[in-house]
Amino acid sequence: MADTNNTFDIETGTTLNQLIKRLGGLHECQRLGFVFEDEKGVMSPSAAGFAYLMFVVARDITDPAEAFAAGYQAALDEMNPL
């Protein structure tokens, strides 16, 4: 399978580049669901990708259990805003 040219959203390109760098490539980001591709083929970080950067990377979490807990808490907060 040959690689295709990817198009990235200019407004979220820096964020997308951080995800790609931290997770080891675009294919891994896509596998995890951290990248969204719209109907025109333009890629940008998904809600999960943004959450990963905000709740795991920004808090310098390296333990998988802590990362899971942070994701769970973020989902709860989203469902039950103050």
C-alpha cells in the first residue's frame, strides 16, 4: 500500500504535529482515533486527540493507569458539567 499525500488543517497543524511526534506517527494517531479526517481528506486532531494532549501530556502523566483515570474523569466532566 503506497502512502498518499496528507492534508492538514492549518489552524490545528501544530497540535496535530505534537500528536504525531509523541505517538510515533500518523498511522498510530489514526489507529488510536486521535486524528479526524473530514470528507475533503483534511486531517485534524479529534476530540480524543485534544483530550490526550490536555489531560495526559499537559499533566505529565506517564503511568497508563493514571492516563486511563484522567480520560475517565474528563468523560465524566463532559457528561456532567458544573
